[in-house]
Amino acid sequence: MSSDALSNLMSENRRFEPPAEFAAAANAQADLYDHAAKDRLAFWAEQADALSWEQKWDTVLDWSGAPVAKWFVGGKLNVAYNCVDRHVEAGHGSQVAFHWEGEPGDTRTITYSDLQREVSKAANALIALGVKTGDRVCIYMPMIPETVVAMLACARIGAPHSVVFGGFSADALASRVQDADARVIITADGGYRRGAPAVLKPAVDEAVAKCPDVRNVLVVRRTGQDVAWTEGRDVWWHDVVDSASDQHTPEAFDSEHPLYLLYTSGTTGKPKGILHTTGGYLTQCAYTHKYVFDIKPESDVYWCTADVGWVTGHSYIVYGPLANRATSVMYEGTPDTPHQGRWWEVAEKYGVTILYTAPTAIRTFMKWGDDIPAKFDLSKIRLLGSVGENINPEAWIWYRRVIGGDKAPIVDTWWQTETGAIMISPLPGVTATKPGSAMRPLPGIGADVVDDNAKPVPNGHGGYMVLTEPWPSMLRGIWGDPERFKETYWSRFEGLYFAGDGAKKDDDGDVWLLGRVDDVMNVSGHRISTTEVESALVSHEKVAEAAVVGATDATTGQGIVAFVILRSSAGDGGADVVAELRAHVAKEIGPIAKPRQIMVVPELPKTRSGKIMRRLLRDVAENRDIGDVTTLADSSVMNLISEKLPSAASED
Ligand code: ATP
Ligand code: MG
């Protein structure tokens, strides 16, 4: 029996070298690792130098207040200036910043000059509404250009934003507005989702009823729906922003000035208000975006499909790409409106070269079938990225083959709301990737996998993912709760940041993320990760998605219970599908990992950011009442799954 904190069950022998031309022209070459290792802080100072500072810093890192770091101490800069104005000043005003595509098919083209005018106007309008440096502004918006403008306008005047995902309920919005003590909310009448206008303003009205300190609600007209109006409090964006001056001189703020707070997705429990600051955050966003996505501002069309309400949208739709003067695609709606090929149609139309998305989307496309993307010309795609969850090796292979034309490198990027930017990822022109592995910490990043005693595990073993050195874009705390900050991340291992994720190092020392440590299953004394069993299931040709959990078992301590979604091409899977899948897992990773039960389900419970919520499945598997579902995207899913239960008897 293994005494590892986490067993290492799977091995993967496939390797994918970057194409030669890609490697030759890549922004990041192999020497970047050595260069960073030689003098880590000097390396980060070099990255910070790529930004425009009004006043240069005195000290790169001050870690004396650990676990709260200060980066580029004494430096001053303006984030909006760095993301917009400096590009215009350098003569790139006519370059497109965003090709925006609305769900109904309306489009807008926004250049860097447009962005400069709009952000300046919005900054002036916010000032006229009494917003001052340091005030929090809540942004509750659909995926429209004004959302980006609103964020940059806040950054420009030093008013930290708190973006709340537009799919959240009035209650979720109210608690976040209260937690941040925001006095102004920026919203829209609604946005287009699934072929119809979805409303936002009524949720704001309901939330504000519980937030008496909210002074103003600034409303963008997007859908033209009728909205209730509170005179004196509500103001139209087209009234106050459009009429404001398009001249605004940005003020430089301290490197540690708060840039935003953002609540985590709530996969494991109550969301935490994560605080990010200015200089270090922007430095690491720009650095990672440049090297991980190999961005070439002259020729690339980059598309990050995340919602701007998540950290991925903050760092890789707004701050990183704009700091690097990228041309991006931004899409308002859902992937299957009006048809399941919509994303590929958009990618073809704008000539997307770099696509960054999440495994949940990839597995959905896999379920829908190869013939849908095959109808579109995706030949310009040269690089693919993944974030948010583990990408199962088969989903990785599918992504590369069907979307990446069997040639585009894939960067599987591990990071969190808390880390602010990518931490572990291949370098696309350097790394020979392995499907399912995030590979190595980026140059400048200190990360390791440790055992219960905080000792790095040897290659071939599993344990806990930790960060060993402070990094520029690290969170500076949980808003209003310094104790929870220390307790959650810094109390488990002395001096190390504990990420909450399990991981292993393979025989080459490459890192594989293995899911949340809270989800680890203990079967007959073996500590088995959910990820490895899920990946074994997804490697079967009939399976599109899988989620496994450990359920109390009289003989083995815990038994593995699997929930699977079949691919469209598999029909209902046939009479023996359960037996077939159990045998498949036993063959792929051994009898110990064979699920006790397998349930074929139509859907899985996911957070609004698309991550599987295993704790709810554990409730089902252990016949308990379903726990807190407030962060669940679609609560009817749990009924669909519970109905399946009686037929889920164990085979032996
Ligand atoms: P909460 O902390 O409230 O439970 P959350 O952890 O889902 O919410 P995020 O910060 O959006 O909120 O997600 C970060 C987590 O997502 C990571 O800790 C990890 O579990 C998972 N993750 C992100 N990228 C990857 C990746 N490339 N591979 C594996 N897991 C990933
Ligand atoms: Mg988390």
C-alpha cells in the first residue's frame, strides 16, 4: 500500500514537440528558464520594465509583511494608460483592440483610439458621479465592449472594480455589493443569451433594495427592453458617458494600489473576495500573455472565450492582451446559438490564430461531434490554450486534432483567481507537451508538489500543489478577512502557499494537476485522485465527460462512484455500457480504480464558470440531501441526476 498523499496511477507516453517554424519564431526560447533562475527578482524587474512607469520602483519585492507581499515598491503607474493610451501614442491608434460579435450577429470594431476616447469619457462620467480614488465600483454586465471600458475607466481613476458575473442572481449580487461596500453599480438592461434577451437590471433593482448605500446605477442600453427606473439613482450610460469629454489625463497610482477585487467561482464553498493590486498584477499578466500565448501584436487574432466576470476574463481578455496591444475577439453569447458551430464560424470570420478556452467547452464540443467544427476553416489557428479544470488527455488530443489541425501546440495553464495570472504551463515554442500535463512552473515562478510534511515528493509521486516563492500577481488578501486569508492558504505548510489542489510529478518531473485535495478518494487505503479515474473514463470512445466521487463504503472505506455523459455518436451506449466502462478503467489504471457504480447522466452539476461540483455528486452518491447549490449554474440538473439513482446498482 502506498503512503503517498496521492497515488500516481496513470502514465502517458505521448509527446508533442512544437512545430519547427513555431519554435524558431517563438517569443519564449529555452534560455528563459535559466535567465529567470539566475536572478529571479532581476528577471521580474525586467518584465516590469516592459510597462510604462511614471515613477520607477525602489525595491522589487518586499516580503517582510508576509504573507502580504509588496512588489515594485515605490513605483507609480496607471493601468489604463498602459493598456490603451501608450499604444495610441506609439502610433497604433488604428489597430483593432476588439472585434466584438453580439449573439444576434451584430458586430462592433473597436480600435485602440476608440478605446482611449471611450475609457476617458467613462472615467469623466464616473468622476461626475462622485466616484473617487479608492471607492469600489461593482460591474454586473453582459459580454459587451462597455464592460471592458467600465473596468478600464475604474482602473484609470484608481477606483477598484468588483466584477460580478452577469449570470449570478440578485442575492449573489447583493452579498458581493455589500461585502465590497460598493456605492455605484454599472450594469445593462440585459444581454443576449441562448437566442433571447436576458435581463440584468431587474436583478440589480432587487439587489439594491438590500444595499441602501448604493447611490447610482449606471445602465448601458443593450437589448432595449423596458426597465424600471428610479429617478435620481439610475442613469443611462448614453446620457452621462456619451456626453462626457473624451479628454482625461490619467493619474499614476502606487504599485500596490488596489486594482480590483473578484470573488472565486465557489466550486468548493463560499466564494472569497480576492484582492489584486496594480504594478505586480499587470506585470505578470503582460509577461504570461506574451510568452505563454506567444502573442504577435502585428499578426495575431487572439480569442479568450471566458466571461469577463471570471479571473480569466480579467487577466486574459482585458489586462494582459491590452497591455501587449493584442487584437482580440470578444463574443457575447453561448456556443450553440443559433447553431452548434457558432464559435467556429466566429473563429473563421475573424481569422483567429490563438484560442484560449476551458475543458468544459472542449468536452461539450467533443460530445457534439467532429463534423461540426469540420465545416469551418480553422486553418489559421496556431496555438490553443486551456484553463479552469484538468483537461483529460483524450479531450486534449481531440482539441489538438479537431481544432488545432493536428499541429497547434496546446498550453494547459494552471492558475487560480488567487494567483492572478498563469503559474504552470508549457512554453509553446519550447516544451514537448504531454496531453493532460501542465508541465513546468513558468520562468520566475516557484512551485512544487509536497507531501504531508511539506517535503517535495520525488518524481513519480503525488501530493499537494504549493507555491514556494512570492510572485508579482499574487493576491494581497481576502477582502475584509485577513484571518481567512492566512488560514486558507498559509496555515497548512509553513512558509508555503497551499493551493488546495492535488498534483503529481511524473518520472520526468513534469506536473500533473489531480483535482481538489478535498475530493481525493480513499479506497482501501489508496489515496486516489478524481482526475485520473475521470481521464480513464474519458479515454473510452463512448464517453464525453465524467465526474467521479468517493462514497462511503462498508468494506473499502470509500467506493468510487462515476457519473458519465456519453458522446452523441454513442447513442444510449448499449446494454453493457456500464460493464464495458468498468472494465476499461480497470485496464487503463488497474482494478483498484474500478468504479463501484457508474451512472449514465444527461448533464453534470457545474458552477457558473463551468466547473464540475463534485461535492453535490457526493451528496447524491451517499443518498444525502443535496447541499448548498447557490453557485450551481442550473439547479434542475440535480433532479435529472437524482432520478437516475435507482438504476445505478453496483455490478458486483
Ligand atoms: P473556490 O476557490 O471558491 O472553490 P474555484 O477554485 O473554482 O472556486 P477559480 O479560482 O476560478 O475558483 O479556479 C481555480 C481552480 O481551478 C484551481 O485551483 C484548480 O483547481 C482549477 N484549475 C484551473 N486551471 C487548471 C488547470 N489547467 N488544470 C487543472 N486544474 C485547473
Ligand atoms: Mg479555489
